[in-house]
Amino acid sequence: MLLNVPKRVWRLVIVFFVFSIVACWFQYHFFFYNQYDLGIYNQVFWNSVHGRWFQYSFNPYSYLVDHREWGVLLLLPVYALVQHPMTLLVLQTAVIATGAIPTYLLARQIAQGLSVRGRDRLALVSVVVYLLHPLTHAVVLFEFHALSFVLPLTLWWWLCMISGQRLRTIVIFILLLLVRDDVAVMTSGVGLLLLVFGQGMQNNKRWRWIGFGIMAVSVLWFIIMARFGAALAPKQALKFGAFYSWMGNGPWEYGRFMFSHPIQTLHGAFGEDHVLVLVLLFSSCAFLPLLRPRYLLPLAGPAVEYLLIDRSLFDAFFHAHYSAIIFPWLMIASLYGVTKLFTWLDTKADYIYLYSMCRMGLLAIILVQVTLFGPWYRFGVLFMHRHDRDRATMVSVLQDIAPDDAVMVSPVLYPQLSNRERIYPTIHLLHGTQHYSNEPYIPPAYIDWLVVDQQELSRFPGAQQRLAQLITAQDLILEQATPELLVYHRPFGSAPRLVHGAEPGK
């Protein structure tokens, strides 16, 4: 299968990989990773390599409460070779870059009704679209997240499925379920697609039975994993239920609310910037998926899951990793849609001219999307202001902190300090509540260092008071104060006062 991929496609993959890795290194080198995800994952990987499976200190419970991402175990041997956050970024970028390979092969497989020349051109343009697409760049440039592996795996899965490669189809299906528990929502949609439309598919007369099996396994896996996560949670509740608290508490109340308040549910689903995000997602593919809407059926579940979140989705899709589960089906539906379009154009006398216009129009749309809505504008701003970053102070702080010190730190230094057992985020302290909860935050009983980003400190009402209380309780002294950072350190031999409600050793 890989032998059918021409060298120019591999060259494009290598160029994308090198360019993206340089961008990731730049963000890491200048401390521009300003979310917690990279540090969280690095600590989970680092702890797991050292026998503390799925432990992290971002929250006072196992990482498996957040997500059941068993695929992390498959990546540990690679991470063990070089235990560093950049290892995760290199691994993620390499996997996403190679997603261009199944894109090329899928285009050729789907467009079999076109001429050989038209099929080759479509496949090459599809690779360029994949590598230039703002959603691809958003996933690559946003920290690290296991969900990003869904993007290439889904493309490989559908390719193996329509090519009749049963064993590979089963293996990739299992890998998708292991990536993250809620990927089963998408795979159940694939089962529904095969169940409803499988009669018209090629290479196998049993697609409906296959679809039923995929859907049944996916639903069962999702239920088991949801209950497993809830059982590990402190109050045996779903971790991310806070996203849907406007509909009630728990899945049964959500369903009852949607049934009894359909207008309010629709208003919530299409409120905020949700309609804009939908328009941008489809326009990024020139609305080609709408020509073959049946292949959007796998997105029905994830769409409901995301649209019912009562907050802005733009950054989540165009500047973060959430599109990783959406984008592959936009690409697949686009390939079927453009094949349908070109099959119709093939009946026209000026087919070559119309094809060239469509190809140039699609690439123009992608370039506009990359420029206006992708992450590169933000990256350009960061690059222009890289010398404004007080990197010398940040490096000196990293040098002063010992590997075994307990640290509470803002996201600006969280990845660099995450190769340790005890690292705590400042966001819970400054916000005053636990992660995605209204429960009050109880700080750790002992920390050696407190590093606070001044911008983060200014975001939360009452943060100054909560910070002062922690400093007093821990007997910390101010070591450095810059326009960017406040650095506090425990004097040698000093013991903290008892923090009310704190658990020793946490």
C-alpha cells in the first residue's frame, strides 16, 4: 500500500514535519506554551515510565478520572528513550504528518471513477489541503493531546475498511477506542453509517452486520469507560459534567431537559459562536462535504457533544485539539463530494478548465482560512515579540529548582518542570475552586516554590488574597519579581504552618 505513494508526497510530509517541529521547538524554547496540557501529559508519561501508572498532581486523583486513554501505554516505550516534553511534541507531529499518506491513498481509492490523471491530481491536491488546513495546524501547534492521534488513525481506518482489509480494520478500531473513551461516540456513528448505507458499499456484502458490530462494541465500551471513570472520581460523578450543567446533573437529567425543553436546547446548541464555527468548518472544505452528507453521520454524536457545551468553541476548534475527531470526516466527506462533482464535470466539454478552477478555488479557500482563522497569525505575533519574553529569568528559575522540589507554578513553566512527582497548577488556587467544579480548592500541605505569572494573577477576582494566604501559610519569601513572574521560595529548614483542610503529603 505504501509503495503506491509517490516520492513527492513523502517530500511534502517531511517538509511539513520539519517546519512544524521547528515551530513547536520555538514555542517551547521561548515559554509560549500557555496551557497546562503539555505539562499534564508529560507528568503522566513520566510517572508511568517510573511505575506510577497514570498518576499526576494536577488534580488529587488519577488521570484516568479525566480520560481513559489506554493508548498512552503503547507510547511509553518511545517516551522512555528520551523523557522530555519535546518527545511528545515530536511524536505527535510525526503521527499527524503521516496522516497525509492515508489521505492520498483514500483519494485514489474513492475517485476510482475518474481518469487516472484526474485521480492522481485529486490525490495530490488532497495531500496539500490536509497539510495546509488550519485544523491540522491547530492540532499540531496546540500543546500535546492524545486526541490528536484520532486524526490519522481515522483516515487509515476508513481506508482499510473500504479496501476490504479486515484484520487492519479491526486493529485500528481497537486503537481508536484506546486513544480516548469518548472516541467511541464517533466510532458508533461509523457503525450507524454502515448499518444505514452499507448496502450500497463495495467489496463486502456484510457491511450492515459489520456496522451493527462496530456500533454495539462502541456503545458498550463508552458506557463501561464512563462508569470506570466515575468510580475513580472523588464523588463518583462524571468529570466534565460541568460543561452541561445548564441542562441538569447527569446524563438522565440532560436527556429529560432536551426532551422537555427542545427550543431552549436548540438555542443553547446554536448559541455563542457555534453557528459561526459550523460555517467556518464547512467553508474550510469549500462546502464539499455537503455533496455527500451521509459521510458526516459519524460526526452526529461528537457534534451534539460539542454543540451542547455552553461556551465559545472557536478557540477549541481552530486553536486547539478538539477538531482532531471532526476533521478526518470532513476530509473523507469532501473526497466523496469532490468525486461526485468531478464525475458530473466530466460530462462537460470544458472539464479540464472547470477542474482547474475548482482546484485553485479550494486551495484559495484553504489559504484564506489558514491566514484568518488558523493558529499561524497568533504564532506570528509570538515570533515578533519573542525578544520581549524574559527568558533569562525563566531559565534561572528552572536552574534554581531542584528535581525533587514541590512546585506550584503557572502554565508558562509547567511543561519544563513536569518531570517530577509534585507539581501543582496555580489556576486552582487563583480561581479558588477545583478543576471543573464549584468545590473550594484546598492547596497542598507543602510546597518549596511558588511561581506565578502576573497575567494569570490578574485574571481572577480575589486571586491576590488567596495567593497571600498561601504565602503566609507556607512561610514563603519573595525571591524575584519581574513584570512577568513572581517567584517565591521556602527558606532552608522552614516548615509550613498547617493549612486548614490540606492533606499531608499531597
